[in-house]
Amino acid sequence: MTANKPITLHQDRYFSPNPEERKIARRLFQLVKDLPLVCPHGHVDPRLFAENQPFPDPTELLVIPDHYLFRMLYSQGIPMESLGVPRMDGGETEKDRRKIWQTVADHLYLFRATPTGAWLKHELHDVLGITKRFTGATAMEIYDQITETLARPENLPRALFERFNIEALSTTDAPTDTLEFHRQIRESGWNGRILPAFRPDNVTDFMYRNWRGNIDRLTEVSGIDCTNYHGFILALEKQRQFFKSMGATSTDHGVLTPFTVELTENEAARLFDKAIRGQATAEDATMFTGHVIMEMAGMSIEDGLTMQIHPGVFRNHNEVVFEKFGLDKGCDIPMATDYVKNMKPLLNRYGNDTRLNLIVFTIDETTYSRELAPLAGHYPAMKLGPAWWFHDSREGMLRYRQMTTETAGIYNTVGFNDDTRAFPSIPARHDVARRIDCRFLAGLVAEHVIDMDEAEEMIVDLAYNLAKKNYRL
Amino acid sequence: MTANKPITLHQDRYFSPNPEERKIARRLFQLVKDLPLVCPHGHVDPRLFAENQPFPDPTELLVIPDHYLFRMLYSQGIPMESLGVPRMDGGETEKDRRKIWQTVADHLYLFRATPTGAWLKHELHDVLGITKRFTGATAMEIYDQITETLARPENLPRALFERFNIEALSTTDAPTDTLEFHRQIRESGWNGRILPAFRPDNVTDFMYRNWRGNIDRLTEVSGIDCTNYHGFILALEKQRQFFKSMGATSTDHGVLTPFTVELTENEAARLFDKAIRGQATAEDATMFTGHVIMEMAGMSIEDGLTMQIHPGVFRNHNEVVFEKFGLDKGCDIPMATDYVKNMKPLLNRYGNDTRLNLIVFTIDETTYSRELAPLAGHYPAMKLGPAWWFHDSREGMLRYRQMTTETAGIYNTVGFNDDTRAFPSIPARHDVARRIDCRFLAGLVAEHVIDMDEAEEMIVDLAYNLAKKNYRL
Amino acid sequence: MTANKPITLHQDRYFSPNPEERKIARRLFQLVKDLPLVCPHGHVDPRLFAENQPFPDPTELLVIPDHYLFRMLYSQGIPMESLGVPRMDGGETEKDRRKIWQTVADHLYLFRATPTGAWLKHELHDVLGITKRFTGATAMEIYDQITETLARPENLPRALFERFNIEALSTTDAPTDTLEFHRQIRESGWNGRILPAFRPDNVTDFMYRNWRGNIDRLTEVSGIDCTNYHGFILALEKQRQFFKSMGATSTDHGVLTPFTVELTENEAARLFDKAIRGQATAEDATMFTGHVIMEMAGMSIEDGLTMQIHPGVFRNHNEVVFEKFGLDKGCDIPMATDYVKNMKPLLNRYGNDTRLNLIVFTIDETTYSRELAPLAGHYPAMKLGPAWWFHDSREGMLRYRQMTTETAGIYNTVGFNDDTRAFPSIPARHDVARRIDCRFLAGLVAEHVIDMDEAEEMIVDLAYNLAKKNYRL
């Protein structure tokens, strides 16, 4: 069994074990390890910083909200109820936080060689000051230690934000959101930069849960009657302005496929009316979403918000789990995605416009070198989002660089996004990304593909400048 | 030209050439190199062990049954007839075993850097004691030496089984099989563990060669009238019980796609009746197979047999070769496969049931990180089969680990399967798999992703425990 | 900023940084670095060698015709007009060659770690003798130096051809081409081997620009009335003979997918007549092209021309750029391609015929190990083209070897093609290919997969013999 020995985060972790490459990677890492973290895309709850209350216990902090963590435990037969994941029907779930913590500790071996395992190790060690290895034997002791740690003022959310050296953190928000917490933060006098991002899926996709209710809510928050297409578009424009006034620099669009289509205003209005009457089909929803994406690109050209598209995930694949536990419970599964045909209308209409900054994410690695790098390596408006989700890991990020750089270069990519709802994991995630980029560049230097002075510029661009520039932060 | 120098199997073969990783890999390999071989999925003929006769000549042992070998030779224009592969029409083929052996030796350069080349080298050296390099010049001398070796009692099949240190070997058998050889082995008093596996494709797929005849044969062996759906299902259940009584721990399902669908009993019965009347269409066959896979999952929950699904291979792509030489002659070609949509019905119905042990194989590498690891990393019932067929090779197995581990961990995989009909290649195949896993883990240790004590546990799990556990051996 | 330091082409570039592998790679590279260049597939203009005029200025030589170069610059918002790319409407474009050269120099950082960057560096250093780093600061000085260099007799096209040590260079030519420049070269007494290749897309694809005009042109050059199917086929046969008489050893077929189909002569004639009447649909074009590919394979069996198929590229994806600047302006985008079903008719009819030499290119890497290597590792007629286009790069070529060799071996591949229209980049491209093959083989030697004497044979085969053999040069 894994001995009860101290946790160490080795200074050379994730670098190549080849001494020459390792030496170069170390030098490059020195240039970026202390740079501020730019977090232009994520899902941290702004309420954290508005209220600035102490984090509750370790289980609430690290286990219950982390679907990476309970997904893996569930895959090995551990019921989500026993991990305290709340049920939609309010049914029984484990309430004993210590017991849940113990269950995680007992199964920690499942996370060997996974990013979740690496992030957790980093959080325990660097954020929470745990120096013992987290095992079944040490679980309770560590639980107590973290509980004590969390109570201290230097571990309140705002203090951590500052300690993490975060320059800007974007949340992701519905267009119907009044951004109350963002407003509270601003008004509090605290100058941590927490920005909203405009994600209108809940009103642009007819098939979204409670679409009709969301439209009414949009009417309410915008003060514009959204039960007709014209009003709907005006309201979106108005809400974008509102988000922008609250600091937003980007929009975000989660779609099944990156399908785009150019409808006439009449066609779009007809589909919208059908949806208002409750008669829209799945096909109508697809067409309308494909059209609205185009409209959004047009608006981005006007108002300068960077536009993000996230396609290719089959959401809520496990209906049993979805019905019991709801959204984001680990059953979103990537699928094959075509960008070449789907994005042609959008790219043909707006892709040559240098005012548009369109960031396309991918979760289907097979498109990196085949479709995405060639598209981003041609269209002025298009950039590639980082290695996303199941790929925001050592191997995943390395493959991303290997498969996109030769065709698109690094300057058609946008640096790193942590894309997390787990606030304490942010430094860990940036640490992995920066180390992998150092590793990648060190390989290129050692193989005499680039010179050291080039690598020194590139690593700063990858770790810091590209994200700032592309998200206009 | 390749000099006539001795074969050596280097002790560090397949390990990283980086000294630090190599050193770690060596240490890990020490832990597993002498562990028994667990062979839960393969195609070795049980008759070998029932009869325990000496292997005939080297050509019959190593060339004629090995479609990996003659596939490559054929691809370079060497007629299969000249390699002694029997023709369906009984036409002329080369009978001179020495001449065939010489042809192989003369073209051995074609196998450089291929797994076939590596296995053959290992078999010659480690199993057959050949220390000269196999070349055109040494072919006849080696032929004679092997012939002599094969005649010795220590090289009879059962003796080799013991020398190979095989703990259990599963064959693959039709549901209509009476398992005569398995019975003979049991009754012989020899305690080598040779188990059947239940592969019902020949009765579940209406399009299978001689499906109607197979149904009659199923009626005969089960004693249940299988010309109606109800009887068919009862007979399958009965035959599963029979296989289980003969030691089976698993079923196996070869399908074009992993399509699954839930039909009502009436719908299924209607399709079955249509097939009995000889009127089933290809579409009917697809629907019925998709339904029977679901039924089989249900039965596995009842009787505890591990369920294997092997999709994604276009069988008998070369009709000219198929008509002349029949099945398994090297013209099965992998194709793109979707698991996300196809397996949703099955996974939604049974995937959350921890009693089911569903092993999904893949031959389309592009699905490793996109679909398979995310699915296996969520559904409790699903595990990933090993790098299969065209990928049971150094590079193939390494990519498998690199692309599945971060999302699914190693504990949602099931260790190694040799999946071979070539009995003497079994040690070679396990050797490659164990070495590649050592190499993979050594990299993780050297990059400070996992600790050495973790790697030491993981390598034993990968080489031995996971296969035993997941096949319930 | 990148310092103004000398360019160096490191002797070990692209080799593994692991000292053991590097040492082996060096030894292997010694065997091939001075071998003649075999260039069996490319797009260099034969007029260069017919006229043998000095290259004009550096911009004309290195920038304007290189769509790799201006594609990347365009993707970062630099208008193609400002790079001197000619407009279809004759509109204004930058005429000042020095200014264009400066723009490129100022943005050279975009090409870091890209093949374009590597080729350019090699061309400047090895072909043009530039020893200063190409930067914004040195741009004018280097411009002048190159201008002077180009004027010297030793840098005329024929002299460079000889200095590059090119053994044979194939162009790519329409079937309607009279091969005037090839003829001039022959008649000039210069014995550089410049060969045509027969690429009939402009008459076999009804949807090709000006198809009807091309048919008339085919009638004209062949002297056979091509307005009926029978005449069309006869003319193709005649033109193939003509090309062969001019030295051609291959045909080339650019297709959207590798779809093949066997039509009756009547069906084919009916489609052709429809097209002549201007009534062919896209579907008709697909069917006809799929049929003609089959006919071409049949002709290749007769006349011995090696047949190349290049599928999988969506041409002219950016209609705005296409309309403004025309073909080959960087907006061709690869797409997912199926070979298994599409090529079955052709492979079943002709794939077992050892007289056919069918080279299939791929640009969809996901098919390397899944489809292409298994097909090439079985069918005697089929070979794999090299890592093509977006993949003719360090990482791209390495992945190609890693994903094709285990299943197909190296002897079902055909060596390297530079596939370029940029004549001065030819040595750079072969240099990268040879180095990557050395690197790949060095890894295999260091990992004890192959022996050094095997690697020594293989590297010569990869760098020289395979291309000569498979293109029958």
C-alpha cells in the first residue's frame, strides 16, 4: 500500500525527464511561474467574492461540487448519494461530511495519473498547506487541519483571490442574470476584477429547459417585449451592453454542433413565433440556434465582445443520473464534431473581418490538426480555444500543442482557460498548463526548431499575453 | 544486408531510451515479469490441449494460421497460395513446407518494426530456442532445428501451457458448440485451466452465414425449439448456463457497430419470425442484434457472466480473397465507430447497475479520449477493453494508455488480452504489454506525476489483477 | 525581441534530444544526407527550367507564390493585397517588393515552430547563403543580398536543380496540356530530368471550372471528338500515352472523397451526355468521377503509370477570398474522409492486381492507423502516400510513421514527396523528411525494436529507394 509519506510537489513535475529538455523547461518556467493568472473563462460563483464568507468544511469545498471527482468514484460503483451529491427529489444522501471525506480518501488510488489527482494534490499542498499524503489513514487528521485552515481570514475567498495572484476572473452568466453579485463586488470597494460573460444559451435554444420562462425573464430584465423576434434581438443587444457595462469582454455559446446558417429576418421570426406558440421542433431549434450564432457574431463586430463557441458535447447522456441529480453530474460525453461544413456560413460572412474575435473550443481532438488548425491558420477572425475539458491535462495539453502549432502557430491560439467551478483548483490548473507549455517549448529548443530567445518570448505569450489580448482584458 | 548475427532479445527492449525512465521501467518490470499469464480472451483451439499432440512442422506452427503474417506478405504481392493458405475450392496451394518457410525468411524485412516481427523473434528465441537470426540464409537450418524441438515432450501443448505459466486461458465458442474438447480436457485429469467463452453472433445476427442452420443446431444442442423468439431466448439462457458450468466467465459479441435498441418482446418476436421465414432485411438484422445485445446485458446481470462487445470492423473487405480463402484471411478493416449514440440505450438501461461488467473493445483510436474514456469514466458497468488488434503493439498500446488514463484512470480498464489464435505467441504478446505498461508508468514516475510506490501497485494491477478481477477468474 | 544573431542550422536539428537516440540518428543521417533527391510529386512550374531565367527579387521568389506563408500572415489580419497577392479583378495590390518583404520580416514570429518557418530558414541559409537572422531590422540588408545572389549564374534554375542534386522532378499537368515546356527542356540538351504527371481532374469532374471548355480543349489536343463518352475515354488513353512518351510515370487524381463505383458503359455514357448537355447534377458528377477513377486504375494496369489519389480536402472554403484571389490561396481545409467503404469497389476490382501501383494520400490523420495502414497492409496494389500537406512537418511526419508502420510496415509506403510549387524549398523539405525518418528509426534502434543494420537499410529505402521504386523512376 502507498506509504504514509509526505506530499511533495516536485519542482520539475511534468517536464521531460530528459536532462537537457528539463534544464530548458526550468529556465522557461522561471519566466512565467509568478506571472499573474488571467482567467477569462470559468464558472466560479461570483457570490463567493460578494459575500466573502469562509469556505465551509473540506468536503463542501473539494468534493461535493467537483464533478470530476465524483464522476470517477461513481464509475467504480460508489453511489453519488454516499458522496453527498444532492438529489433532485430531496431524497436521502450522506450528510456526514467526515464519512464522505473518508470515502474519497479510501478510493484516492482511482485518481492516479489523472488531472483530478494532480489538482487535488496541488490544492492540498499549496493552497491548504497539507504536507502529509492524503490516504485512508490520514483522512481525518487532514480533515481537521483543513477545517482549521479554512476558518482563518487569510483563506477567505477574496484573500485567496489575491494570494492566487489572479489578475482577472470571468464568470459565465445567463443573459437574464441581473449580475447582482458582480454589482455587490464592485460596490464593496474591493478591487478584485470579477467579470461576467454573456452566455445566452437559455434563450437562444428553444429546447433549453424552461425556454419560454427564460424569454419572459428576458423581457423582465431588459424591459423589452421578447415574445417577438425583433424584441428578442433588441433585448439581447441591450443585455450585451449591460454586461459590457459590468465589465464583460466576452460572450459564450454552448452548442451541440457548431452549425451555423444564415436565415432571412422573416424566416428567423417565423421560427421564433412557432417557438413562442410552443410548436417548435428540434429541427427548428437547430436552425434558429445556427442563425442566432451568426447574429451574435454580427453583434460582436459592433460591440467588440470576444465570441466563444463550445461545441461537441452530448449533455446528460445518463438519463438515470440526470433525473436523479440534475445537470453537470458527470454524464456529458464528447462526440465527433465537424467544423468545416458547419462553420462555413459564419466564417464566410464574418471570418474575414478582423474586428471579430471568435474563439472556437474543441473537445474532439481528431479535429485539431485536420480542421481547427487549418481554419484558424487562415481566417483572420478565428482563434483556437485551449485544450478543453477532458483534455485540460498533461497529455491532453501536450497533444493540443503538437497537433495545432505546426499549422496554426501559437499566435492563433488564446492561451489557457481554467474553465472551472472549483475556485481552489485555479492555481493548480494554471500550473499544469504553464509547465506543459514549458515542456513543449523546451522540446522545440532542444531539437533546434526554435531558439531560446524565441522560446522565452513564446512562453510569456502562452502563459499571459495571449489570454489578455484575445479576451481584451 | 542484415548480417547473420545472433538473435538477442534485449533486456530493456521497448523501454524508453532515457536512462532515468529506463531504470524505473526495469524495476517495475522485475515485479511483473514472472507473474502468471491471465488470458481471458483469445482464439486458441481447445483441441490442442485435449489431444496434446506434438505441433507439426514450423510452417504449420508459425505461418499458415497466422493471418498477421501472410497479410503482410500478401500486401507485397506474394500469393497466399504460395504460403500454403488453403483455398475454399480445394485448389492447388504450395505443399512444400520448407519452400514456404524459405519464402517467409526471404521477406522477413517486411516485418521490421511491426508487432508480427517482434512476436516472431520472441517465439523463435524464447519458445523455440533459436539463437541465430532468421534470414534467407539460415532458414533451412532453423527449420530443422525447430522440427527437432517440436518433437520433444517438453514442447507438447500442455507442457508449453505450463512453461508459459498460464493461469487461465479462455477460448471463444459458438453457442451451438458442445464444448467437447473442453470436456475432454477436464476429464483428462490435466489441471490446465482452459475455459470457454460464449459468443452467440452466429445465431443473433440474421445475416450470419447459415443463420437458419445455426438456429436448428441451437435447437438441437439446447433441446429447446428455437424457431420462435421465446424459445430462442430460453435456449440462449440455457446455453449460457451450460457454458458457465464448463467454466465460462464471459460472453463476447462481435458487432459492426455498438448499436443498441430496446424493442418490445412483440417487436423482437416479429423480426425473429420474419428471419425464420427467410424474409429479414439488413435493417431487421441490425435492429434485432441491437436488441439482443440489450437482452444479453440483462442476462449477464442475472448470471454474472462478464460481457464483451467488439465493434467497428468491416469484415471480409476483400471479396476476392474471401471467396477464395474464406474468413479471417487478413481483410478485416477497422472503420469509424460511434459509441455515444449507439450505446446510449444499453448504458441508460443497464450501465448504472454495478452487477453488470461490460467490457467494450475499440479499434478506432479516435474514440479513446473522445468517447470511450469519458463513458468508462462515468458508467459503473462499463470498462475499456485493451488496445485491440491492429493496436496490440508497442506504439498502439502506449497511445491507448496516453489517451485513456487521464479521463478513465487505469481502474476502468481491464488489463491485457492476447486475443490470439497463435498459441506460441502468447508469452511474446504479454511480454510486450507488460513492458509497455512499465514504460508508461516509468514515464509518469520520472515526470513526478505518480510516486514509485504507486507505480509498483499499478503495474501489478495492469499485468495481473485487473484481468482476473474483471473477467472474474 | 529576438536578437539580431546569426542563423544556424544545427547539425542535430529534429533529432531526439536524448543523447543515445541522437547519436544513432546522426549515424543514419550520414547515410542519406547526400543521396540525390527524388521528387515524384510536385507543382514546380516547368517553365522555370525551359527558360532558365534568373529568379526575380526575393519577394517574388519566396513570398508571393507561397500560400503557406501568406495564409498565416492573413490569419493574423494582414491583407493579402499588402503582400502583393494578385487580385482576380486586377484591383490594387502592393507593388513595392521591399515593403512586402519588410512586412513578412516584421511578422516572422508568427512562423515559430511551423514548417514554413523552418523551410524559410533553411532556404535563406543553405540556398541563398544568408547568415544573419531574418528580422525586421535585417530585412532590407538581406533583401539586397538575395537580389545580388539571384543574379549570379550559379543560381539560375537549372544550376540550382543540379546543386540540389535532384535526380528527377515531376510536375503536375492537365490532360489538355501540350507539355510545351517539357518539350523545350528535352530539346535544349539539358539533361535535368523534369517529368510530367497526368492529372485529369479538369475533364473528369463535371463540376470543375469550365469543364465544357476543357472537354473541347481535350478534343483539340487529342484530335479525338470528346463530346461523347467513348471518344472521351479514347482521348484520355491517348493523352496518357503522350504523357508517357514525355517521361510521365504517374497519374494524379484530386478528389473530394475517394468514392469509387463501377458503372456500366451505358450508365457512364448517359451521365457524360447529360454533362455535355449542361444538365449534370452534383450527384451525377460524383458518380461519374467515382467511375472514371476505376477506369483510370484499369488503364494504369495496361500502361503501367503509377496512380495517385489525393482525397479529403474541401477546396476554396473561404468564398470571399476565392472570389477575390482565386484558387490555392490558403483556404483549402481538410475534412473527415472514409476510405473503407469508398474505396471498396476499386480495391475489390483491381486491388489484388500486382500490376497496379496505387498510391493513396491522406490528410485526415485519424485514418492512418484505423483505415489506411490496414488497407495498405493487405491489398497488393495499394501503397500509402507520405504525410501530406498540413502534415509534411516534423510532428506530422513523425505521427505518420508512428501510426502507419506497425500495421503496414515501411514497405507499403512510398518515401517522401515534397509536393511543392516553391522550387527553392525542395532541399529543405527533403532535409526535414530525412531527419524525421532518421529520428524515428533511431528511436526504434534505441528501444531495441530493430537492429542498427536493419535501420541502415531502412533509412536508405525511406530516403531514396521507395520513391524510385514506387514511381517507377
